[in-house]
Amino acid sequence: MQYKVIAIDGPAGAGKSTIAKLVADKINYTYIDSGAMYRALTLKVLESSMDLQDKEAIIGISEIVDIDFKEKSIYLDGEVVDKQIREERINKNVSYISAIPEVRRNIVQLQRRISQGKNVVMDGRDVGTVIFPNAFLKFFITASLEERAKRRCTEIEDNGTQADLHDIKSQIEKRDYIDTNREDSPLIQAEDAILIDSSGKSIEEVLKEVLTYIASNGGKIDVV
Ligand code: DC
């Protein structure tokens, strides 16, 4: 049996993971959050209290790090770290660590290995360009900076923490800049990706758009 990959790329806060999870459920595929893997690695680096300037040491950790997904949770060295990888200290450092080319090489290998033998919906920045350039279908989901910052604010406030729109906006802008301008696998839309601008659209509307593309693809995937 030939397994399929659906790639969903785009900038931070565009709604990719929400959409990717819903799509995976609808078509009975496994959802893999590729960004969560960089976040888990970042957590391990920070917990090791190493010098963040020591790229060799970070690369060394990326060679041996044990990251896995089970029942919708991410495991780092055998422990669930779903909450820890969303902490502020991770947001602040993940783009720097994920820009190191050798780190990317190791994590991409891991992302491919984890996807083996499954039908997968994977979201990230380079899923359709680098991890799976032959993905069955590719989407690039984006939204205006203003809207992405507002969504992040709501998300943080819904979790019971105060959020400052101005701060969040500049943080997202900074992350966009690093992700888009890094030399190795920058965030770009794959030539054959379907572009969806989610600004002003509800989750349901975007989900419907994605599922329509999937369903119109020769009926090769059953939407349930
Ligand atoms: O999707 P996210 O915000 O959780 O991703 C966290 C960081 O990981 C993001 O700033 C860039 C990096 N990333 C990446 O470089 N390549 C991916 N495929 C996914 C994420």
C-alpha cells in the first residue's frame, strides 16, 4: 500500500495546526505537528542549561534526542511534554535553534521516520518543500500579521493568562523574519501548494475549503 502525506505549511498563527488536526480526523489520517518536534528539542536544550551559543552541543543533542507522538501527545525522552513545549521560553528560542542546518537535517530524518507506514497530515514550515517534496497534496495557509497576532492573544487569554497584542505582534514578526530569512529551508510556499488566506475566515470555512480540495482530488481520499 502506498501511504500518502498531506502537507500544510505557513507562518506562525495562521491556523495551520487547528486545520491540520481537523483534516486528519476527517480523513482518518495521523496528524503530525513538525513544529512541536523543534519545540521539544528546544525544551531539551534549555533543560540541559547549556550555552545557547554552543551550536555544536545543540547539534549533538539533536542527534540523540528521543521524540515521539502517541495518542495525540508528544513525548520527549519518554515523557509527555505537551504543555511545556508551549511555554514562553520555548517561543523565544525555537526559531534560533531550528535555523541551525545540522539540527534541521537530524529533525527532518526523524520527521520522515515517524511518518513511515502511515497516512499523514503534517503541518509546519517546510513540509511540502523539504520533508516531503512529493507529498500527495500541499497547502500553504497564511493570514495577515494583525489577524495572526489577535488569534494568538485570544488563545493565550483563553488559557487564563494576560496577553499584550503589541508584544505578541512583534514576537510573531520576529519569528516570521527568522523563519523566512534563514538560509536552510526557509518558510516559502511550494510551487505546487494551494494557497489559502485565512484572514477573515472562520475555522469551519477554511476546513471546508481544504476538504473540498481533498475530495476533488480524484476521490483518492475518503472524507468521512
Ligand atoms: O509551528 P510552530 O510555531 O509550533 O513552530 C515552532 C518553530 O519551529 C517555528 O518558529 C519554526 C520551526 N519550524 C520549522 O523550522 N520547520 C517546521 N517544519 C516546523 C517548525
